[in-house]
Amino acid sequence: MMRDRFTIDHRMSFASYFALSAKRLIRGAADPFVSRFDSDLTSVFVVGCGHSGTTLVAGKMSRLSGCYCANWETNAFHPDVGLYWSKAVYGTLMQVARGLGARVVLEKTPKHVHCHVRILRLLPAARFVVVVRNPLDTCASLFRRFGSLDFAIERWNMDNAAALDVAAARSSKLVRYEELVSNPQSEFSSIASFSGLSWFAEAAEGGVTAFRADDSSGPNMILRSLQVAQPIEARVNVWHGVFTPAMADEVTARTRRVATALGY
């Protein structure tokens, strides 16, 4: 069994992993020849482990004046596609933003936490909002979705180890979910300032965001879009209703190293 950090279902056979690696090598052959963007727009990427609050951050930020937020996870900088395609996709987002009079392009693909270097290759001034959440609650949410405790723990460790690296960069801001939902006005104001935007208190309340549920969204994104359109709810220590004490102990033990580094 191989593990690929860029994919949602990170477990795959050796044959699948080899085929995927070969595809990336071929599609990335032109990467050294792709030029950087030349733009006056500010690019902000919301990244982190899935189920940590990335949609909440991007959804509420999408309500701000001057912000254009892609309403789907673009995976624009995923290594499967190569930087030539990345530039074409993200360039389209920039054109839309300009047409709407926005000055900030905000994109939320959690797995872009592993694409930090690729993004900076084309957007040297890009900013990263890195969202983290305690391992018990995140793993509980991942467990409910995927049905495997091992999978949830592996995913949390893999994505949050990358989050540590991204958060250490000068162009990044670390956001803890627990602080975000306990003091949303202060936290969102700080995120907005970091992103070059002005926060207003009503943005944290219920209302339409860039993420709107439709039949093409998939069940997970439909649920997330409905949740972030509501007033902020502090979903902290929800793991009690999901894990047995033994399961919680296993999560704590196996995530301790990365969790400690993140301050949990």
C-alpha cells in the first residue's frame, strides 16, 4: 500500500501510485518553462487538512467587498496537471476577478497545503491562510465521512505536517479553528487585514457565501455550503459523540508529535 499526500483518498496500490507518478512526470515536463504571473491582484490561498474549517474561513471571507472567491475547490496547482494548466486555470480566475472589480482572489483547496512551493513558483507574492483544528475533532469528522480511523489519523498527520511547513513561511497566517469560532470578530478581522481586505461584523452572521449547494457539488460540499451560510457555530469537543475512549486515546497517541508542534 502506497500513500500519496496530494489526493483525498491517499491510499493506493503500488501500480496506481506508479501510474500516477508517471502521469505527473509527463504533464510536468514543461514546468520549468512556464513563466510567473504578472498581476497587481492579491492572491490568497486557504489551505489545511479537510474538515478543519477551511470552508468556513473562505465562505465568510467571500462576503467581503473586493474579494473574489472561487466557489469550488479548483485543485489548480495539483501536480497531476502541470504548471502550464495551473497557469491557465488560475489566470481565468484572475480575469473573472478583474471583471468583477475585485482586488483579491481567494481560493480554497485544502490539499493545496501540499502545493505551497508550486504556487509560489507562479505567484511569488501569494499569501496563505493555514487553518488547523485539534486532532480529535478533525479525525472524528473524517471518521464519520470515510469510516476508517487509520485513514483519518494518517490524513490528519500528513496534512498538518505540511501545514506546519507552510505556516512557517513569511507569507502565511496560522488560524486555529478553536480560536476562530470562540472569537470570530477578532480572528476574521485579522485574516481580512492579512489578505488586504476590510472586515465588517455582519459577514460572520448567516447569509449567502460563494459556496452554494447544487447537484454538482457532491454531498460533502453541499453540507459544508449549507453550514457556512449559517451563523458561526462552535463545534468544539464534538469527538465525544463519535469516539470511544480507546479510539480517542489512539488518536491522541498517534497525532502527538504534530499536534504538539501546532500547540495542541
